Amino acid sequence: MGNRLSEAVFSFKTKILNSKLNQLHKNAQENLNQNSLDDLNFKRRQNLVQHAIKKSSFYAEKYKNLNLENGAILSTQDFLNLPPLTREEIKENFNKIKIQKLKSGNYRTVRTSGSTGNPLTLLHDKRHPETPIRWRILKWWNIEPWENQAFIYRYKKTKLKRLTNEIMWWPTKRVFLAAANPSQEDLNKFVTKFNRIKPTLLQGYVDVVFEFALYLLDNNIKIHPPKMVWVTSAPLFEEQREIMQKAFGAPVCDQYGNTEIMLIAAECPKQEGLHIMEDTVHIEFVDKNNNPVPPNTTGKILLTDLTNYAFPLIRYDIGDEGAYMDKKCSCGKNLPLMQNVRGRQAHNIKTPSGLTIKGDHLMVMFDGYMKHFKEIQLQQEADFSVMLNYVPRQNNKPIEKVKEMAILLEKRSRSEIKVKPKEVQKIKQVGTKKPLIVNNLK
Ligand SMILES: [Zn+2]
């Protein structure tokens, strides 16, 4: 009964009160029926580049010597000739990148967490919200937008925000948990409300959702299984995924997104890779000369947001690495696949002789150990030594395990660095994230 009402109110709100969102949602669905998504994607890149050159003094200047005909890219090769956009450029040219004469209602200012030590300010285009893509992903998992949902954040929302949120979504119910040191009472309340409203979606940052999963397992608490658990904001250990699936009795959907571009790729229930939202984002995997690498080969990720006409991001070098996959998903969707993104290239361990141990390799190396910890973090100091900081699970003394991990890492560094395990209460937070590697070198 509740669901019917929720659906009816939801349809009314989107169709009548927010007909624009409804239209965007329809368009997003229709995009997928196009024979050639590649063509649509390229047309959108052409339009974006032309727009950027005309309306952003930064891009007019940056592309000045490329002799683009009428300020447009005509071929895919033209696009590959565009020099990538760096984080430093965004930091230094905010006002020049921003489109001229932008109406204040058309954009929203966002700030990245600065997990690479360098927070950025940029704009999202409110004319092209990410909601339709969010609904697309939920639909894959058989979740309707009007169904009840649960969220785990790191911070408490203000009372006003919670109230606005409740009114906006009424009668769909949403339950929130602020995961920064939740008290026993907070957790009990959350579990009770969760089991009462039976949300079909549980969403949150990887580390806090994982912590909640451990809490349920360690205390033998059962929750009503949602249809899907959606984790964001950090790479996911395979083992964390298994533990979460066990605790929640539901599949965990891995996705790729960030503050700059929120929804880039996500898994469908087949989980054969992440489907790239090719109609709204263009993603490239390139070598150090910014030329495409072959499929299944790890390359630097360059991102182009095809819907941000307020603050264009074209071939943006975000500092992540990933790979295209050379196969179609058995679900039959025509959105191409990429591999899960495991770690940022900015987060590596380095040895005195110049050897680099990548974050994603460490994630593979430590898989199999993660079940013993709430959290771990590697902190490399100026003398190259590495602190292996860990927060054990309740009633757990994983000292033998942590010693094994330290030995693995020392071996991997060809014994060039010393690794010291250290039990801590909490690992270091950088911005809103808790990175696997904190590097204090140089
Ligand atoms: Zn699929």
C-alpha cells in the first residue's frame, strides 16, 4: 500500500512539478536505444569543445594554436590532439575556465576532498543533474526511485537539511546514519528504523558501509536485505565486498565516480565490469603521451564531462588509472565496460632506488587479510619507512596477520623499505576520505 502511494506521489512530483527532470530521464533512457552511442558521444564532444572555446577564455587560450576549424574538432584525431587539463590548471584558472555570463541558478559550486592533498573548487551544471543516470543504475538493480532508501554518511546532516530532505522525498522514507563515531544508541536506532522501513537501497562511502557490515556480523544482528548496496568514494577490496554481501544479504554494486564527475561507470547485476555512461561521460585510458592504450591495458584516465556546460572538463587528468575491457557484458546493454578502478596513481609507495609499488597492487596483495581489520592505512615517511596503521575488529588481535602483511610489503620493495605495524584507534582522514596510502615523502 505504502509503495503505491509513494509511486503515485513520485510520478506526480517528477512529471508535473519537475517536468524537466522527467524529460532528462526520458532522454537518458532514449540515448541507450540509439544504434551508435559512439556517434552520440562524439557529437557531444564536438559541441562541448566548440562551446568551451567560445565561452571560456581558458580554453580559447589553451587550444589557440591547434588551428581547429571554426573552433571545432572535426575528427577523433583532433580530439586526441587536445592537451589534457590538469588539476593545477583548474586550481589556478577557476575564473577563466568558468563559462562567461553564467546565470547563478545554473550551477552549483563543489569542492573535492583533496585526498591527493590538493583540494579543488569547480562547478557542476545544474541544468544537467546526475539524477537520471542515478535512476538508470537503480533500474538495472530493479530499484525504483520512490522506494525507501538508507544512507550512511560520515557526518551528521543539519536538522534543517534532514527536514528538507524528508519533505522533498515524502512519502518515500529515507534513513540516515552519520558514521563518524556513532554511539551504540545511534546504531540501534538506525537498525530499528532500517528494519521498519525496509529500504531497497543502502548507499554510502565504502569504508563506513564496511564498518557497519562488521558491526552487524560481530554482534550477530540481522537487517532486512536491501536489493542492492551501493558503495562510493574509495576503491573496494574484493574481500570487503564479500563481507558486506554476507552482512547485508545483498549484492554490492561497485561504481566509479568522484566529486568532479559523479557517475562515470557502474556495475549491473551481472558484475562483469563497470558499464561506462558513454552518453554523459567520455573516458579515455592513455599512456604518458596521452595516446590511447589497448583494451585490458592499464592507462591513465582522462575524463570529459559531456554535460557540464558551466565549467567544462575536457580530457581532465584526474590522477586515476584504469582499463577498458574488450568484451560485451552478457546483460546485453550497449554501454561499454571498464575494469574496477583500484587506487589512484597519486597514492603509491616509493623505494629509495625509485621502485614504485602501486596502490592497486597493494589492494590485491592485502586481499585475504582485510577481514581482520576495520581499517588499514599505509603511511610512508620522509625516510621511506612505512607505518602500517590498523584498527582491529572487535575482540580481535590480528598481530600475526599484520606482521605477515608487513613482510609481504618489505619483500615487494626488495627489502628497500622498513614496514612497521602499529595499532591505532583511528586512521587518518584526508578531506572526506580515508586513503589507503598517505605519502609524506619529500
Ligand atoms: Zn551488464
